[in-house]
Amino acid sequence: MNITITFPDGKNHSYPVGISSGEIAKQISPALFKKSVAAKFNEKLLDLNVQLKHDGALEILTLDSDEGMQVLWHSTAHIMAHAVKKIFPEAQFGVGPAIENGFYYDIDIDTKLNQESLALIEKEMQAIIKGNTSFVRKEMTKEAAVQFFEANKDQYKLELIDGLEDEPSIYHEGDFTDLCRGPHIPSSSMIKAFKLLSIAGAYWRGDENNKMLQRIYGISFPKKNMLEEYLFYLEEAKKRDHRKLGKELDLFSFHPEGPGFVFWHPKGMKLYRTIENYLINKLDSYGYGEVKTPIILNDALWKKSGHWDNYKENMYFVDIDESNYAIKPMNCPGACLIYNSSMHSYRDLPLRLAEFGNVHRHERSGVLNGLFRVRQFTQDDAHIYCTPEQIQEEVIACIRFIEEVYKDFQFTEYHIELSTRPEKSIGSDEIWEKAENDLEAALKNSDIDFKLNPGDGAFYGPKIDFHVRDSLKRSWQLGTIQLDFSMPEKFDLEYIGSDGERHRPVMIHRAIFGSVERFIAQLIEHHGGRLPLWLSPIQAIVLPLSDEQMNYSEELYQKLKASGLNVEIDSRSEKIGYKIREAELRKIPYMLISGRKEVEANQISVRTNSDGDLGQMNLSQLLEKMKSEIQQKA
């Protein structure tokens, strides 16, 4: 008896019942089998040795794919836990997932781990990997799993089992056993290079009321040179850390008086306003009107919008005149009130309302991360109200707008994900199906490649997310386009159609930067603090060689400033070499040196942070060069 297997290219092939995906991979190609780690059968992840007993769609996951690397990293986390258990037999384990880059495992032991501990664990891991151990899966009943982990005195696994809806499974790897749904690599020998990177504290299940566990982060690869490249980029990332550079460049700071709230300095505000004004100037050409809504609105609004039931734990509240109010976590309900302030005709649609809205969200202290994760930030929000027939055209226009902006900021590598209905959501099945189909059709009609991200939509609708890759090959989620049929229903939004009847508009939520703060963090790290001229808070600094050139330098400074450039003058009695080095450390794009020869020739010696000495120029040549660079956003 045979089964029919459908491959990703759409081709079908017949195989005997009970064949494993590993055997299929081996039949296709020994090379494919060698780098195979797991399989996806009818969208369910499986170990390579699982027998296939019915027809289905099969995808072999290899180490060349993101999902394949996730399997490798998850397996390495298990091996790390195995090593920890050998060194610290009393250890109990929380969770040990693969993450975007690598893995971690949360561990409960009395010993305070340090770098020496990591070296010991790495040595033990190397011995386990050399032993070429296999991962063996075993299905269990809940009762059997409870008995097993009670015998092992592992309270965290018992708590995890208690929360499972399905029957649990465990994996044996050598003499180590762990609760896990898998899948795992066939053998530990597939891990050719690994590194334990750091130790952090982590509350069990992210709850500050629970015990603090020790979290070990690590990374692994199937080739040694891949690890070397990763560690190189990791060191680069430390140098480019926006928190470090933000302090060095005097852009912003954080203070214990307001944890998670940004204090912007004058130079940081110049960068902030440059980015904000750039987008504001583009809004008109794309048909947007700019609006502003209050930061505090009463709780009745948030109950009406659905945020009260679906987002309350992330909100801040305040009492005013003995009534309950909330500090807005999102701008959309305010935009709906603006829409409803007057009656609209189909001729008014699409109505595009843009807002740089200041929002507040309650983030746990443990997840705060510089500008990347804050409690107060500005969203470059827009809410587009349109007819159902206008959805695709508007979504495509949003995509083009986002692409144009990212090109100007030199973000040329990104991928797009379509995120579908999450478990916690509002709206009917019919509404969600239509919304998801509309977004998918817009992407396909634009010939845009995208990845499906099931269950990660907003609670009110599906979304298209832009994940931007920076110069260190890291991916960040920035722009988003979200389709919402539910909020217009909740706010009873209407327009008069061409038939004279009342109809419900569709609401599109659109953000390009996402969060201005987060976008600035990514910009700083992408450019290593050496921002393009048009973005730099200080675009040039005038460096007089001595006091004799001070008057000439001051005159040059005033002319550059009058031309609209952000410029400074260093009038200190320091050697020119010292001034240049300091200007380079401050990442100032242009250094303009004035000595006796420059004064006599009525010129200036030009040096840039990127290209070094450019020789002498007169003022008009310098201005033409700088303004051309700014205009081209080079």
C-alpha cells in the first residue's frame, strides 16, 4: 500500500506506507539527507525518523533554511542542559527554546554562574557532541510524565505539563531526558561549532512574582567559519550598540526617575525632528492629512474599541474627576472619533489621516532595552478609511510608500510577512477570512514575495509586516499595514455610497517607522553612529588651526549656519590633530580646517569622516558638495 507525497514544487510521488521523511530525503539525494535536520508534514514539524502513514505535503528542512537552523539551535539548547546537569546534578530547568539568533535555557541552581562556569559547560558539551548521541522521542500520558518528573524533582517541568492541552512527549539524548515537543536533529554530531555567549537573570515565565532563574544564551552552527563570522558581527554589534553611541554622541539618556522613558538631548532632538519632518513632507504627496489626538481618553472609549478586553495589561490608567481614564497605547480609537465627527460620502474616500502620536505601554522592567523597548514612544501612525473596493489599491500604495522611505534611509534588504489571526482577537470568522484574503491578494498582485506568519496578527485584524535587515545582517520589524473590519463596526463608522445608502468603511492601520524611537536605534546601529550627512545632528565642524584664524573661521561658521547646515566651531586652544581625532570620534561628517594658507587663499581644507582629506575648496564649492549630498541622501 502506498501514500502520495506532495513536495513544495507541487510535484507528487508515491511511497510505501511507513516510510520516513529521512528515507525520502536519502532517496532524493544523499547530499540532501546529509544536511536534513527535520521535516514539515502537512505543516506539522516532525523528526526525520517519524513514519508517514497517509497522504500529505512534505517539506524537508535543512541547515540552509531558517527553520532548519531553529531545529539545530533548539537541539543545542538540550545538549547544553545535558552538560549543565552533568556538572550540577541538582539543576532544574525551565524552558530552552531556539530564538532569532541562537538559543537559551533557564536554569535553577544555587551556584552563581560566571564565565568560568560557561567554559566548563562548553567543555562538557563538546564531549557530548563527540559522543554522537541521538535524540530519541517518546510519547507519554500526562500521568506518566508527571510521575517521571516528580521522580526527578523538576518542579518547572511539572508546571509546564500541567498547562499542556495535548499529551506530552519527552526526548532522550544520551543519559539526559527532557520534556519537549521537538523536533530535533538526528545526531549531536551535526553541531560543528558552538559558543555560550552570556548569562542573564530571567523570572520564571516572565513574572516578577516568580523566582529569578539564570538564563544562558548560546549559538551553534554546522560549520566553524559560520561561528567565526557570527562572533565577528557580534563584536561589531557591541561597538554599534545605540545605547553606548547615544551617550557618546550626546543624543539621549535614561534615568532612574523614569525607567523606560527617553530623555532627548538637543542633538538627539535634531535627529528626531529631521526624521519626523522628512515623513511629514511626504504625507501630502501621498494624499494624507495630519491630525493629533489626546493622550488621555476615558475608559468607555477603550472598552468600545476592544483594547480594554484585549490589551488592558499593557495600559496605564488615571482617575480624573472621579472617573476612569487611560493613557493611550494606540492612536486608532482617536482617529475613529475624528472620522465620526462628520458624515462622509463615498466621494470622500479614501480618507487618509496621519498622526505622529505619543503612546504609552506598560512594559515589564526586565524587557526594557534602550530605544528598542520603551514605555513611551511616538508612532508614525496613519489610518486610512476606504471602501471595500479600494482595499487593494490602498494597501499597494502603502507598500510603495514604505519602500520609498526605506530606500532613502539605505535600508535595502528586508522581507515581508503576512500575519494572520491570533488566538486573542475580535471579529467574526467571515471578517477575518476576508481581511486575510484581501492582504494576500494585494501582495500577490504586486508580485511581492512574502512569508506567512500564522497567528501573529493584531487582535483586530491581519497585517503585513516589514522586517528590515541592517548592516550586521540582523532583522528588525519596522513598518506594518493592518486591515481592520472590526473597529469601524464597533465605532459605527459609515459613509453614504453611490446608491444613497449607508455603508461601513474599511480601516487600514499603517506605520512606516513603527516607533520613531526604535527606528532611530536601528539607524544608529545600522550606520555605526556615522549617520548620512542629511541625518547627522552636526553636519560639519570648523577647526581653526590657531587663534590667528579665529575671525576667518567664525565668519565661515556663520555663513554655513545661515545656509541651513547644522554646524559647530571648535575654538579651543588645542592642537589640530587632537581636534580632528575628537571630531572623528563624534562621527561628524565634515571637518573644515582653516590655517594661514586657507585664509590667504580664501578657502578651506575639507576632511570627511568617511573619505579622509579632500583638499581645499572655496565656500561655494563646499556648499554645493554638501547640499548635493544632502539632497541625494547619499
